[in-house]
Amino acid sequence: MALRHAVLAALLDGELSGYQLAKAFDVGVANFWYAQPQQLYAELTRLEKEGLVAGREVLQESRPNKRLFHVTDAGLVELETFTAASAKPAVVRDDLLVKVQAAEHVDTAALVAQLTERARIAQAKIDLFGTLLRRLRGDRTEEEFLRHGDRIGPYLTCLRGVAFERENRDWCARTITVLEERRQAHVPH
């Protein structure tokens, strides 16, 4: 997947400025695609040149003017083509996993500190995704929303984000326990 497809998918909910797009990535899209704001602005420029998004200038009195972008018909065709292509399996590249791989040869106290921080971040994301899920479904139960809700895609990707972060948090907690128990077992008494 290219950043272009993530941007097009994020714009399906309506017109967004570059700033709003960056915020949308921070909250909802970041659980499956990370991009820095400057990457998003550059991608919007490319997509507009290719006719996959269209932008319009919005005049503001007390602030600088802003541009709002929306997906064009050509952008929808691009998303359709992307969706029809087979998906590649996910690949994990995580520096913390490399560090844990070397656990027998490094300072485990440093690893425990990093695992504790990663677990804290995972819990914060779980909480954020929980808020987003509640906002998306409104006063409906999850099952009602899954059967009849609008824009089910963001809801489903958010559910995946929750599951992913719960697994991260739980793995960190278990790894911390194992490393601390092993350290205690090797401490001279």
C-alpha cells in the first residue's frame, strides 16, 4: 500500500484541510498507517496534480486561508483498483523486538523500562480508540452499528487497532514479568 491510498481513504468522510488530515491520521488512521504531516501535505499535492483529489480555497477573516480537499471520481477509481488487488501480508519491523531478542546479553532493566513505556503507550491508544469507537457508533450497541452503521470501514479498522494494542500491552506485561523473574532467579542471595 502506498500513502496515497491511505490519504484517499481518509478523505472519504468529506473535505479536509491538510491540518485536519494530519489530525485524522493521528487519531484513526495511525493504527494501520503512520505518516508525518509533511508527508501528508506532499502527498496531497501529488494527488491533486494527478486529479485524484481536488482542493478548494476557503477564505478566512482572522486566519490564513486554507485549502480543503476531497476525493474525485478518479480517486474513487484508484481506490477501487487498489481494493481489488490482493493485499500483501503485514511485515513487522520493531526495534523493541530486536532488543528483546538480545535479552540474555543486555541490561534487562533498560528493556523493562522500555517495555513499561510501550505498554503505557498501548493503553493510551486503547483508551483513544475506545473513545473513537463510542463516538462512531453513537447511542447504538456495537452489534447494531456493525449491522446498520454508516462508514463501517473506520469502525472496523479501529477495532483492529484496539486488538493490536491490547496484544502489545499484554505481551509487554508478560515479557516484563519473565525478565524480572529471571533476573531475580539469578541474583546472588
